[in-house]
Amino acid sequence: MLRRMADIDVKLGLRTILEKIEIASGKRIPELQYAKPQLVAVSKTKPTNLIIEAYEEGQRHFGENYVQELIEKSNSTDILEKCKEIKWHFIGHVQTNKVNKILAVPNLYMIETVHTKKLATALNQKWPEFRKDDGKLRVMLQVNTSGEDAKNGVEPSEIVDLTRHVSDNCKNLEVDGIMTIGQFGYNLDNGPNPDFICLKKCRDEICQSLGWDFKNVNLSMGMSDDFEHAIEMGSTNVRVGSSIFGYRPKKN
């Protein structure tokens, strides 16, 4: 039986996830202990009152998948008044014709799903029109590590080229890291998740090719079903929704 919204204890869910993150972090090998993983609470299809509950518990980073939903929530009077330090991550597919709408979002912190040179160039050209200061727009480059047609992302073999393009030609963008959506339902009895192994390899190739320190290239991998495993493998950014906000109804 599905739980009703009224039965969901967001604050308890959040505390539980943070405890699990702490435990998983302690299991990492020494060279992966340099950064505490950041939690992005995925609030898609959830009402603003639940976001406010999580914010009041100390959560600051929130992720949204749909442009229109992000626009509505970020401009909500309650959110603007009660969540002044909220940091929005856009984690859905970005179409170039929606760039202006996303960049106009109040408290936009990062776009995690940049997957083409065309999109990166469009964001770079438009960001100066929307930014409040001289700061760059944080972006992550999305990699399709599983090779599934239904998922967006650059091919692993092309990630270095995309990263170099952003670094050399998009001076208004800051590459915060790379992200992937791992295959759903992966059985850990078969060994470490190959999508996470692939993303780590992509980071190694980026750092080797561009001379970057791997500690400055974040890995956004891991969601509700696999974030603990992702953290043990080196994730520095996990995207968790249902385990915090409870059952998420399908969007019509």
C-alpha cells in the first residue's frame, strides 16, 4: 500500500539518508576520503511544503528534472521567503530552446546534465544575461555510461573532447564534475557497478589529458537504490529522492 503524503516524515527520511552517507563514506579507501559526499535531495513531483520541511532540517541542495516544475517551485513565494539559501540543481534533460528559462531560475546552483557542445555553447553565451555577479555557471557533463538509448549523455569515448571544449571555449562555465545515471536494478552480486567504474575512468582520462587534479572533478553518481555503493566507489554527489520524500507519483 502506498503511503499518503501526510504520512511521510521528510525530516526522518533526510536524517536516515545522511546517516547512511556517513557510514558509506567511512568505508571508502583512504585516497577517496578527501571529500564528504554532497546530498542533492531530488524533489521532482513533490509539493513545496515538503521541500521546506527538508530545508528546515538543514538540507540546502535540491534537484529537479522538469523545467516547468523547477520554474514554478523556485519562484514560489513560500520557497523564496522560507528557503533563502536554497541551491537548485537541474538534473533533467536540457533542450537548447529551454536554456533561457532554466538560467532565469532564482538560486540556480548547477546544471548537471550538459551533454553536447551545442548545449554548452548556448549556456555559455546566455549566462552573462542572467547572472547576478561575475560568477561562472557551474555545470556537470553527463556521460551515458550504460549505453542505453533511453538515457542522455555523451559517449565515454567523447567525454575528454567535450570537457576540453567547455574548458577552452566556454569561459562563463565552470566544470564542476561529471555525472551518470547508473543502470537500474544492478545486482551487486555481480561485482561493482560497471557504470560507476566507467565514470571514474572518464574522470581519470579527463585529468590525464587536461592536467587536472582529480579532487577538483566531482563524480555525481548514485541515487536512492545505489547511493551507498556509489559513495564507497568514490561518488562526491548523490541524488536521492524517494528515500527522503517517500513515494513519488508518476508525472502525467
